[in-house]
Amino acid sequence: MKIKNNFIDFITKYLPKYFTQKNDELCLTLEGKNARAGYLFVLPFIIGFISFMLLPIFESLRMAFSRVIIDVSNYGFRMEFTGLGNIQRALLVDAEFNRLLVEELVRMVLIVPAVIIFSLFIALILNQEFKARGFVRAIFFLPVILSSGVLIGLETNNALLHSVAESIKQSNQLKTSVTGVLEQVLAAEGAASRYMKYIFQVVNQIYNIAMASGIQIIIFLSALQTIPSSMFEAAKIEGSTSWECFWKITFPMVSSLILVNFVYSVVDYLIRTDNRVMRKIFVALVNRLDFGFSAAMAWFYFLVVIVVIGVCLSIISKKVYYYE
């Protein structure tokens, strides 16, 4: 009995947010019950990760610091430790890896903010009352299903679509740029500033932005539907305009989801199958069977992704408003 009481005292002392003591029994607080529900939801992923992913991850980490020799006679492979040789080869010897990495990070800086803005804009529209709202919502979520692999395969491997795209490029002097004419007019008038060029680049990437915005739209839409309507009613009684309601109510209330969507968008962009860094790692692994070099590039790329996410979290989290 004494051991039980000591255990309860220890738990309630160091985990007071999740556990409390009632009638000499250890009980969960409301926050503890919510945490338990969250862990139950992620438990299948944790079990699957430990069962199927943990060992391959450690094997790839070993390969990153080794020279992998394929043993055809025994249908296997053996590894010879080389230290940082593969990483040095990727960073100092290979002519493409550094360049592709920097170019993809620059493209990410262009695409991800545009995805967030586009997703929030579409979510605001879909949150309004109009006919066939469910059908329109399904249309905007459709790219999530199509981009799971089917449409990407059609775009990259379909000979007919490839030949059509080439013929369009040859017949169009502006190379199918949506804003080509406007860019030339503004450049001739001296009005094409650096910010306008950024906007032109975003508009020219609108297809990719729309294809990458399905999940973010759903998250923003769920956040908008949790905002109490009484807050907008009180603001309108006080004489606030729709523009003021957006910046004073809507934007702060969904700011926490902006952080979630930003992290998701960064990860989604950096691990897409059409990402050139991912493609280079895939070619080294599958086509050249260079397991050590591909593992080293993959792990270094993983560290870069972690650093980028950490920087984004440290910057955006300071501006997040949490409603209680």
C-alpha cells in the first residue's frame, strides 16, 4: 500500500496536467483523457512504424557510412565502413546534388507561401453559403486523389501528353506562359519590378499550386467552421467591416492551422516524387544500385528538411494565436 501511495504521489507531482488523485486512486484529468485519445489514434502508425520501418531506417543509416557491395552468389550484400566518404562525395564531388538542393529550396520558398495563401482564399470561399457547395468542395479535394500517383504518372510517362506539350511549346513563342504578354508590356513600360516578377512566377505555377492545396483547404475549412458566429455578429454590431473581421477575428483564429499547413506544405513539397533531389536519389538507388551514395544523399536531405522545418516553426510560432 505504501508503494502504491508513493507511486501515485510521484505521478501526480511530475505529471499534474495529466493525472490527479481522488480517493487514493490515480485518475486522469481532462487534458490527460484528451492525450490518451490522441495516443490511441496514432497507435496504429506507431505499431506499423516499429514493425516495418525501424529496421530499414537503421540499415539505410549504416549504408550511408559504408560502401555496399552486392553479393550476387549469395543473393545479398555486404557493407564496408567508409566513414563520411559518401557524404563528401555528395557535397564535394557530385556536380548536381548541391545545385539541385539549392534550386529546390528556392522553389519551395516560392511555392509554399503561395499554396498557403491560395488554400486560405479558397477555404474562405467554400465556407460561404451557396448552391452545390458540397460538389465544389469535392472538386477542390479531387487533386489530392489525383496527385497520389495516377496523374503524375500520366504527366511524366504518357507519350501523347508529352508530344502535345512539345507541340504547344514549339508553336507558342511565349512558351505557354500565362503572363507572358503582360510581362512584356510591363517590362517595356518599366513597371515590372521584382515583386511583380514574383507574382508572375506564382501565376505561372498556378496548376502546381492548386494540385498541392487539397489537404490545406480541408484543414483551413475545418478551422473556419469552428469560429463562433457570435464573434462576427458582435463585431458587425460594433461597426466592423468584412475586411476588419478577417484580420481581427478570422486570421488570428486560424493562425495555429497556418503553422500546421505550412509545415505540411514544406514536407509535401520536399518529398514529392517529381522533386529533382528525390529523383536523383531514386536514380542512384534503382538504376545504378549505388546504395551507399543514395543513402548518404537521402540522410543529408532529411537533415536539411528537418532544419528547414525547425526554422519555419521558430519564425511562425511566435505569431500564432491560440484561442482558449
